[in-house]
Amino acid sequence: MAAAKKARKKTSAKKTPAKRKAPIKAPAAAHGKIQIGKDVWPMERDVLFRPDRMKYVRKLIKPDGCVFCRASEEKISFDTLCVFKSKHSMVVLNKFPYNSGHLLVLPKRHCGDLLKLSDEEYHDLQNVIRLTMKALNELYQPGGINVGLNHGAVAGAGIPEHLHYHVIPRWTGDLNFFPLIAETKVLVESLEQTYEKVWSILRKYE
């Protein structure tokens, strides 16, 4: 009896082992779940610096006069990115293309309102849009083509004072994770290469 009491005293005298800390959990991103503000903040990401693009978007660099009017007044050249001219319209490469072959079709006359074009100007403009689509189909064999006009600054026009249609060749899968996540577009050719290709095919229509 006394021996049993001694054994109980020894057992109770032993220190209770310290609780083991729970293992540190890997960030939720490792399991395919991202909980902003809880597990990973700020999120680490690669950065591709394009200060020239930011200045353009924020209008910190403002060209003297209208760049489209300059292209209209000067000869066709890579300097103005103009590749084609008709009687009332012209085709210009987009300096910041969404896809290779991104072209702008616009009237020569400085006008920001489609309704203020004369019938002759409007019909010529539409014919050049079709001509541009024909050239892009021949050059790139795209799966489709986006043709759009942002009419006015509120509608998203970068240069609202001078009308311009966007004509953009598209392919299946050309909008992947990179432009969505990194807001950066990877193009397969330079502006110089695009200019040479488009100019070479449009010149026969002049």
C-alpha cells in the first residue's frame, strides 16, 4: 500500500511535457489557394519595367500636334508608321500593338466625329478597312480579326480628336496568362518586321 502511494507521488511530481508547436503551414498558394492579406502579402511577382508605356498611357509625354495628321501630311515611311494612303484614308501601325499586325485605319482629315465625315470620306474609309482585312488575311492567316472604333474619350479613344479604327488579327490561344496576369503582351515580330510585311502587300493597291 505504501509502495503504491510512493509511485503515485513520483508520477504526479513529473513535469507535464510542453505542448509541441503546430508545424508551420505552407502558404495557401502552394495548395492552389491564394488568400490575399492572410497568407501571402504582398505577393511576390516578377516585374517587367516599361516606363515608356506608362508615360504614354498617363499622357506625361504629349506629342506636338496630332500624330495622325503628321502621318497624313508626310510621305509613307516607318518614321510615321504609315503604310498606305488612299484618297481620303490611310493605314498606320499601332505603336503599342495588342497583337502582331495590329493596324489603325483612319481618315486623313482631322476629325473626331464619324457623323461629320462626308459620304465620300466614309465610304473610302470603309473600303480601306476591308482592304486592310484582306491584307492581314493574306499575310498572317489569322483565325479571326477584331475591327473596332472607340468613339470619343469616354469610350476609350486614345486620340479622340482623330477617328481611328483598330484592325487586329487574332488566333486561338493568343490571349494567354501572360497579358492577363502580367499585363504584358509577347509579340512574335518587331514593328519594323510588321511594317515591311504590311507595306509590301498594300503598296500594290495604291
